[in-house]
Amino acid sequence: MKFKNISFLRFFLLTLSTFGLYVFFWALDTKRALNKAGGSIPNGFLMALPVLNLYFWYKYAQAYVAIVKKTTRDQDVLFYFLVPVLANSVIGLSFKNLLVLLEKEHLVMQNWFGCTAAGILVLISFIAIYVTLFLYTSGVSYLFYQKGFNEYQE
């Protein structure tokens, strides 16, 4: 079984240009490959369901550790499950808190493309946050999973 070799730049640019949707397509593609190699990851539809997505990612981590890392240690499965989930949760909460802060300052939804300094500052801030968010999300997914797929030897 050979997994697709994807560079970090390609992974990041695809994630950025699809507003984060590429990570889900990538997960479905790698899920199919892991299942062909002997994994038992459930239907990808579970990724879209709030609580059941944790079960999906746990089974994904379990198959990844067994097939790519060639181990079945519980601490490895928990590591590959918890770190990406927690990292993405933290960045999501940080983004939400920033939006709340900006709303309190009456900067959001006012003068987005206007000529005021506040409008331009908000636009630049959101572009910077958007790029940072997807760089971080891509980095976590890439470092924890795709790097292992790229190095995988049967």
C-alpha cells in the first residue's frame, strides 16, 4: 500500500484556497487508503456530526498508528487522536474570542471596505488571522499524519 506523497506547501495552499475543506477531502482519501491497508475507520459522514466526529478521529488515529507507525500502544493512539483535536479546538476558540472582542469594539460589520482606518485594520486583521488559522490547521494535520504517510514503507 502506497500513500500519496504531498508536500507541505501543496497541502497548505490547497487548504487555504478551499477555505479548509481540503483537510476533509484529504481525510476521506487517506481513510480509504488506511481501510484498504486493513484499518477499520467508519464512514466519513461521521466527521460532520459533532460528537460522533471524535469517534471517527479516534478510529482514524488507531488505524494510522497500527498501519503507518506499526504499533498498537494505547498512548500512541491517544497522542495521535488528542493533539490534533485539542490544537484545532484551541485555535477555533481563539478565533471566536477575537471575533467577540472585535464586536465589542464595534469594528466588525462596520466599514469592512470603507475608507476608515478601523475598516482597513479589520480587513487586514482578518486576512492575517485567516492565513494563520489555516497554516496552523494544515501544519497540525500535516505534521501528525501526512508526514508519516510520505515516509511510509511497507
